[in-house]
Amino acid sequence: MTTATTPAAAVMEQWWAQAQETRRRVWGNVPDEKWNDWRWQLSHRLNTVDELAEVIELTDEEREGLSAPEKFRVDITPYFATLMDPKDPRCPVRRQVIPLGRELRAFTSMMEDSLAEDAHSPVPGLVHRYPDRVLMLVTTQCASYCRYCTRSRIVGDPSANFSRQEHQMQLDYIRRTPQIRDVLLSGGDPLALTPKILDQLLAELRAIPHVEIVRIGSRVPVFLPQRIDDEFCATMRKYHPLWINIHVNHPKEITPELRTACARMADAGIPLGNQSVLLAGINDSVHIQRMLVHELVKMRVRPYYLYQCDLVEGAGHFRTTVSKGIEIIEGLRGHTSGYAVPTYVVDAPGGGGKIPVMPNYVLSMAPGKVVLRNYEGFITTYTEPLDYDPLEVKHLEKQIPRRPEPGQEGVSYLLEGRQLAIRPAGFDAVHARGGEMHRLRADASKWQPFLVGETVDAQAQGPNGPAIAAPADGDR
Ligand SMILES: *Cc1c(COP(=O)(O)O)cnc(C)c1O
Ligand code: SF4
């Protein structure tokens, strides 16, 4: 008999009943107090063909994947293993953690470190790509391992793990870099650290005055919700403002255990977000994503990012086109709560960070008019003011201290009029065409645009400002 009140709840109930059935069948003799103990779950993870064959009916390709000698690590908590459909190899939970033979296949543009994270790390495990925030990899260990992991180059490998000394190098870099206001702990999974080490790291970060917020990215609530106990929440409370992003890809991963874990974290005052990866054959569907985001907001988790799958070894068969991601956002924006719509991003191959991608809503523009379309295809006109003065606010702006972004001011700097152009590396040399310095080239002042590179104050005086523009420092 179902107690479900909605069609979605009925499906979730069925999934849960199947998980309970698997637990009875495989772990029937394990009492609740052991099952609910995260240490028991970690020490009873499944990784061999024989162990997994007791839980699910392995296909030939799964056996091939599990038997491959050079594969990315396999380890699955018993809790998460119960969420796999024993008979259906297309089960979205199963596909995320059981390797297939095809995962070893190479594909064009595949890389070991496709986001060039190690190249952007001033010290081991600290990726400083954006002006004001860093990604701090604190461990290579996870509660279970996702086949499409973007950091499979180090994740899972205990010999690649970060040492206490490397943690200190990371902390020292943050201490001596005052522009860092946001530290994002990741890995591996920071919640796979021993509670004591995690507590110490957070305490050391919090002692750095310029670190304003700390974030943790973790899949432990999904793989090992038992870890989110009162002790964990009490520790986190000491370090507010602290944000946590979890990682759910499919509504089948949302269980009563995960709901409890999220409720505990939210009640401890932790704002919760979710990051998913767009995965072929798993969640590359508007309807699956809609159900996912609805279930997430019901447990106070705000969808944050939907990632295009990276060009990383092992992930080839999980990749979708980018158009599929745009189609999903098209199916969410306007159709459901704004709170439930994640930002779809492509993390730039080669390093460069997350680039948001979305459908086009601006159809045309003319001075004074913008033509926009909504999710239904309704086309409207926004009339712009003809007397808007963007300089009026400059007076207030002066009260706000500017934050330094050395070398990363980017397109925003062009708009501010601080710089005329951003040139690709080698641009000037290519366009000199090997020629000599001659009489028409000698005077560089002829390429100095009037007032560009001047202070905003000078520009605010407009073209009738100072008669002669002082030389600007060009591209900084
Ligand atoms: C994702 C990421 C961040 C955080 O990016 P937000 O857009 O602020 O969430 C920071 N550093 C690196 C290297 C990242 O990959
Ligand atoms: S939890 Fe994160 S770091 Fe760990 S295997 Fe999965 S994607 Fe990789």
C-alpha cells in the first residue's frame, strides 16, 4: 500500500522499497546500529566483482570494467549500493559507480587534467584561478568513487594524498594572499578526512582575517549520509559563515537518509547548494532534471551548478552535447521556481574556469529598445531610458574600496574604460611582421585612445575634460 501523495512521491517510494529489499537480502543480518554507523559503512565498502555480484546481476561489460587492471578506483558504501537496481544495468545510481569496459576508451581532446588545475596551483592542491577565491584540495579520498570524476588523476589514490605539510603550504599561501576572501574545500571529499583533521583545518582557515567565507564541496551526504551526525553539525557551527555544496545527479539518490542529513545541516544554519554533472543516459533529460531540482528545494538545497562533463580520461561515454544542457535550462527557466534553476556551466578545457551557457533571451536591440523573449516564446520590448546617467552613482562608488584583481580584470576592465583591448599572446609581434622600426611606427602615442586608461574621474568629465590625455599604461 502506498502512502504517496504525488506521482513523484510514489516513484520515490518504489525506489526506496527496492533499496530496503536489497538491504534485507544482502545485509539482513547487519543491525541498524551498525548500518547507521558511518565507520561501519566505510569499512564495508564494496569493490570486487564477487562482492558486487551479490548485490546486482553484473553484465559482461560491468565485469569487464571491474576487472580492468588500470581502472579508476572502485569503492561503494553498502548504503549507496542498496540504491542500485539489481536487474537494470541502466539504473542511474549503478551507472555512476560501476565501471563499464568502455570507460577506458580514449576520445578526441581527452586529457588527464583537462581543467589544467595542477598548472594553476601555486602550491600542491591549491588552485588559484579566480581573483578572490581558491579551491583547496585537502584529500584524495572519497566515500565512494564516481566514474566520471574530473580529478581522477589524483582522486582515489592514497599515495597521491595531501600531507600535513602540504596543508600547511596551502594555508601559508592563503595567509600571505590577502585578496583571497573565499576558500572552497574540495578533494576528493573533505568530509572523508577524519573529523579531527577537518576541524583543525577549518580552525586554521577561520583564524585568517581576510578569509570571509568557507565552502565545502562534498558528496558524503549522498554516499554516506550517516556521517552527517550531531557531532559533525556542532563542529560546522563553529565556523560560520560556512556553506556546503552537495552533489546529487538523479532523484533516485534522494532517500530518507539524505533528507535527514540535509535537514540537520540546514538546521545548523548551513546554506546548502547542489552541483550536478550532466551525464548521458543518467540525467540528460528535462523531466529528470525537473524532478531532481524539485526534490532538492524541498530539502532546502538550492541547485547551484549543472556542469558539462569534462574532457577527462574515463568520462568519454558520459558526455553529452552542450545543446542538451541548453535544452535543459530552456525546460527549467520560467517553467519552475527560479530557486530551482541551476546555472549551466562549461568548465573551460585548458583552464579558465566556469563559463555559463544558456539559451538566448535577448532577440534584438536598438538605442532605447531591447527586444526580449520569455520561456513561452512571448516577445516583448523593454524601453530604455533616454536620459539615464551612469555617472550619477560615481559619487557613491567612491565610498566603496576597490578590490585588487591583479592581471584578471578582464572584460569588465574594458567596459570601465581602463583598457582598450585584450590581445592574444604574441599579437604585437605577429603584426609587426618582422618589419623594422620605421618613421611611421616610432611614435607610440598615436595608438593611445583619448582618456582610455585614465581614472574614472577624468572620464566623468567627458570629452571636454583635460585637453591632453596623459599617456595611459596600456594593457596591464
Ligand atoms: C569552481 C571553482 C571555484 C569556485 O567557483 P564559483 O563560481 O565561485 O563557485 C573556485 N576555484 C576553482 C579552481 C574552481 O574550479
Ligand atoms: S565524490 Fe567528487 S571527488 Fe570523489 S569521485 Fe566523486 S566526483 Fe570525484
